[in-house]
Amino acid sequence: MAVLIGALAAVMAGCGGSDSAAGSASGAGPADSATAAAPAGSATVVPAARDLVPQDIRDRGTLVVATGEGYPPFEFYDEAGTTLQGVDPEMVAAIAGTLGLRPELQVLKFDGIIPGLQGGRFDMAAAAMGVTAERNQVVDFVTYFEGGASLLTRGGNPEGLTLDNLCGRTIGAQKGTIYVDNVLPKLTAACEANGQPAITVDVYPDAAQTNLAVSSGRAVGVVSDYGPLAYVAQQSNGQFSVLDANYDPAPYGFAVPKGSELAPAIEAAVEALIADGTYQQVLQKWNVSTGAITDPTVARG
């Protein structure tokens, strides 16, 4: 059970994390360095992309990147607890290689990432971060993935739940997430518009307690991001199931400080990785190919 709780705790902390623009400064303390395995074919420098890198970063030779560490399959430690793995570390390694830089990952709490970018501690962030209008007021993004909400239930989905029949049901969600603030209110409004009872949203202070609510039957499911929920269900030995659905899709983005001149270089690097197949390789490895995009863009807000 401890492993499963930890896995779901990870799921609830990333893209669906706090929708506040800056987050809490409590997570912005000293960060830990982490290693990341570069995927095959990711180290080829693309001169046209490299030439877009700001001179100060080129002179330094490193790409300093903030990330989280508990959001499989996007970023999480291996069983030894020493190497960060997942979609984001591999994408960072590939982007850095394309730009002729060495990646330097700094691990910290999710709610400290945007304050760290604002404080100039990082060149970019890779943390399965959803692009929202509020976040885009204080940081810029380069889109790289299409996410969306889904529903995690007990194994086999014994009550036959979908995102369309949650009216009158109790759903668990983590405090401060976009699912509490945006997605579930939309679903509840649809219930009420059709004359059906509202969804009861039980809000928990952390993901472990949200997970326990489902396991104990206090909630019939948890609403969060489809890709990570699907990964948790795959790893749960049948304890959890996830709907094959992607409600209210929205992009994930690599975040950079507001107005950063690095954004076009990252965009060019992602375009190159899509063109040479490295991008698709990474997503396929972690079973999230359904979120692949073909046209990354810079979102300045």
C-alpha cells in the first residue's frame, strides 16, 4: 500500500497542482541536483536551435532546469532513489543536447517552481505544468504535451463511472488543484443544468489521503490528469482503473521566466526532436503517446 499511496501522491502534484500564479514560497528553498538518463539520439546539436540560445547561457554551457520528483511517468526517482527518470528528465536531456548544453536538473516542490523562475534561479522548468492564463501572467511557456482530466476508480470500475455520470456522487480531489477550482465545478454545473444533484467534492490536504478515500470507499473516484492517472493504474496490480478519456484538454508547457529570450530556442529544440523522432520515442517509452503534439508554440500570455 505504501508504494501505491506514494504513486498517487505523485499524480496529484503536477499539472493539476496549484492554480495560483506564483504558488507558495515554502517550496523554493535549496534544491537538490539530480541525474537524468538521456534517451537515445538526443545529443545531436542542431545549429539553428543552438544559435537562438542567449549568450549568457551559451557561455555558461549548462541549462539549469527546475523539476519535481513525484509525478510518474513525467518525473520520479528510480527504485534506488538516485536517478530522476520519466518524460521530463528525458526531454530536458534531449533539449539540452540539441542546444549544445549540459542539463542540470534541480529538484524542488512543485509550488516552489514558479517563484524560483521569477527569482532567476532557473533557466526553465519541466514539471508537467499545465498552461493556464493565471500562470501565463507571470511566466512564459513552450508547449510540448496535451493533457486533460480523467477519473481514477477502484479496480474494474465497479460502479461503471464516467465523467458524465458523477452527479450526486462523491469525488476526491486535492486542495489547491485546478480540479477543485475549475474542472469539477464545470462538471457540477452541467449536473445542475440538467436538474441532477451536484457532485460532492471531498477535498483532502494531500494526495495520500485522497488515495485512501478511494480505497476505503469514502469517495468513488479521483479526478486528475489522464496520462499520469493511466500510469498509476497500470502500476497498481489491478487496485485502480482509469477512464480512457481526456476531459477538457489543455497543454503542458516548459516554463521560462517572463520575457525570457530562451523560449524560441526551446521551441526550436522541441521542433527538432519531433522531426527526428526522439520526442515520439520518449512518449512511447512512458506510455503517454496520446498526448503528443506536432506543433510546439511559445505562449507569452
